[in-house]
Amino acid sequence: MRVYGGVTLTNSEIQFKETLIPQHLLQPKEDVMTIIHQAKTYCCFVDASWVSSTATVGIGWIMYTPNAQFVLWGMSAIRPTSSPLEAEVEALKLAMIHL
């Protein structure tokens, strides 16, 4: 048993979940590692694909500890937002909710 993203999972659940995680997310690149190590707590990267204020937005997030330990990642399609910045904020909000 282990706490994974705030949820206690059994070993079989952990193994299944880890097969769903793209392996390149578990080993961040060197330039990303520098940013992660500067974090005092969690380090969260977010991204949004925004086209217009009437189109669905694609968002994603990934979170690491200061030791570059992978914590969680996710992605979603959300309702239209009024700006790219609002879409990025929604991605960060969902990351925090899932933590």
C-alpha cells in the first residue's frame, strides 16, 4: 500500500496506474530538473490549448516534488474560457483538486 496522489492504493493498483503513466514523465529532462529542484514544495507544470472563447479547451498538468519525484499528471477537455490565461489557471486548479 502507498499513498499516490493523495489516495492510498494497493500494490496491484499501483502497478496498473504506473503502466498508464508515459515513462518520459517519470524521468524529466535536465532543464526541467533545474526548475523542479528550485521548488520549495511541489512543482506543477500546466498547459492549455486555447483557440477561441467559444471552443472547448484542452488542458494538462504534471506535478513533481522538489526531489523530482513524480506525483501526478492529468489532462482534460473543459468548457470554453474567455482567454488563454484563464485556461491555464483552470489547468492549475484541476491539478490542485486532484492532489
